Amino acid sequence: MQRLYDFLRRHPTGVDSFWAVLLLGFSGLWAMTESGSPRIFGAIFSAGLCLVIALRRKAPVKMLLLTAAIGVGQLITGVQVVPADFAMFVIAYTVASAPAVPRWASRCALAGALVGPALSTIRFNDAFGGRTIGQSLFGTVLFTVPFVLAWVLGDSMRTRRAYWAQLEEKAARLEKEREAQSRIAVAAERARIARELHDVVAHNVSVMVVQADGAAYVLDAAPEQTRQALETISGTGRQALAEMRRLLGVLRTGEQPESGEYVPQPGVDQLSDLMEQVRGAGLPVDFQVEGEPRELPSSVELTAYRIVQEALTNTRKHGGPSVGATVRLSYQDDDLDLLIEDDGRGAQRELYEEGGADGLGHGLIGMRERVGMVGGTLAAGPRPGGGFRVSAVLPLKPVR
């Protein structure tokens, strides 16, 4: 049965042709019972109506016009009902149900369904022995109802198909939108991970380079300092590897925790450890905390930590010799203020951090992106009197 159903769906014209041939056979049997001119015209009209059945899907509008012409011909020649007149029901349904058929053709089919039986009753009233008005009216209604029902059924099928097509189009559109949103989310997450990798690698590798240079310089004169420098390099390398494994593991799995962050994430509580690490790398840092410390949103904590880390990394890389830095963390009612200053090179350093000198620096760009993600503001540039300043304001409440 399933194979038969699939065959019928794949070959609708063949099925229509089969019914057309079958209807033509019944019409031939009818023609043998008639005589005279009605027999000849009836055979011609029957052949035309069978053609309507066969081609109703390929050319519905043309077959509707052919059916109308045959109906008029039957009224003129006096050919009453023939078996092939069943095609009139079929073409009314087909024109009303086909989505590609113009609406005017469907309306014409409905008009024919309403007018045709009435004209037939008037034309052939004498053939039934002069029926009364009531009988004629009853006969007209009796013939009209099947035609109208065929058209109504076809129109309802047309509406249903249009509804399902609209649902399928909407589902396809939503699927494309979901795919686009997924691609955007993946790109944004990879950009975030890239920023994390930049901060991790830039800070820890620079610390390791400074310590390695110092260890090489005092290797023979101060073995104890060399041992401490190597321990710092080892600890910093392990920390960098741990953070990079965490980030690269996220890239491999593509999984994101429900919290929206990849734990453990550094925050303001780890700034003291960061200061010790930076001081151990040879950069004097004065760390100050103002206001009452309190719990902060995880995104603000991570942003604050990365800004301080990036600013101190750039100070150590581009501040010049004998540079010192000051970090001030201020808790306000509605925001968290960060101020990182140094007394090194100012205007020259800005070129490196913006990528203007060697085209490789992305420090300030990354900081601006991080601050923008939490709705804050960032100001960075040379400080009056020498040095460089980075100032950030991070709101503690959601920005509307």
C-alpha cells in the first residue's frame, strides 16, 4: 500500500489519465444507448470532459474554460446529463484548491457552480414534462449543492495548504535565525577566549622573560637570587599553563557552564597575589584599596583583574627602566573605579600599546572591549608630568 501511495504521489497526471480513460469508457456505453444528434454531440462533449480530467493539474485554468464552453454547448445542442459531466465537479474542486491558480478563476468556478444548474433547469424544463415552479426550484437546489460543496472543499484545501506552507516557511526562517545567532554567539565567545589568552600569555610570559634575564645577569654573582628567579619562572609558567589548558579545553568541547563564566576566574581578591608577582618581577607597585569591599558581579571582577594585569604588563614592557606604578581600587556606591599610573614613558608608550609603532600591540584595544562589555568607560593616555595613566569606571548595576 505504501508503494502504491508513493507511486500515486509521484505520478498524479498518470492517475488522472487513468480516471479519464475509465470515464471515457462509461461515456461510450452511454453513447450506445442514444441516437441522433444528441448521441454525436454527447460523444464529442464526453471526450472533451475526459480531456479535462486528464489535464486538470497541468492546465487548470484552460480546462475550466473548456468545461464552461462544453456546458454552454450542452445547453445549445440540447444534450442533457452525460456521465462525463462528473468532470465539472472535479474541475471546480481543482481550480479552488490549486495554490497556483489565480483567484479570479476560482471565483469563476464558483459562479458557474451557482448559475449552471439554474440554466440547465430552465433549458430542460420541458424535457421533464413541464414541472411546477416548486419542483424546478427543488431540482435546481439539488444540483447546485454538490457543485458548491466541491468548490468549498477545494477552497478549504487551498487555505490549509497555504497555512502549512506558511508554517514551514516560518520554521525554516526561525531555523536560519537560530543558526545565525549560534554563529554570532560562537564568534563572540571565541573573541572572549582570545582576549583571555592574550592577557594570560602577555602577562605571564613577560614575567618569565624578566626573571630569566635577571637570573642570567646574576647567575655567577648571586646564586640565591638566581634560584629565586627560577622558582618564580617555574610558578608563573605553571599558572600560565593551567589557565591556557582551561581556555583551550573550552575551545575543544564547546561547552559553557550555566553561570556564563569559566571557573575558576580571577577577581579583585586575586589582585594582591598579582601585585606580589609583579613586584617579584622587578616592578615596584603601590596597591591601594578605598571604600568598603563587597561582593561584585563576576563579569566586573574579571574585567577589573584583567585591566590591572594588562596595564601593569604594559608598564613593565614599555615603561622604561626604573619605572614604578600605583594601583588604586575604589569602591563607590554604584561603580568600581580603577586607576593605574606609572612614572615611565608616556607618549612613546601609547604608540606601542595602540599598535602604532610595531603594529603588534592590542593592550588598550582589549581593555576597551572588556570595559564596553560591562557598560563602563575607559580613559588611557600619557599623564601630565610624565608617565602613563589608565582609568576605568565599571558600573555595579545593569546598564539599561
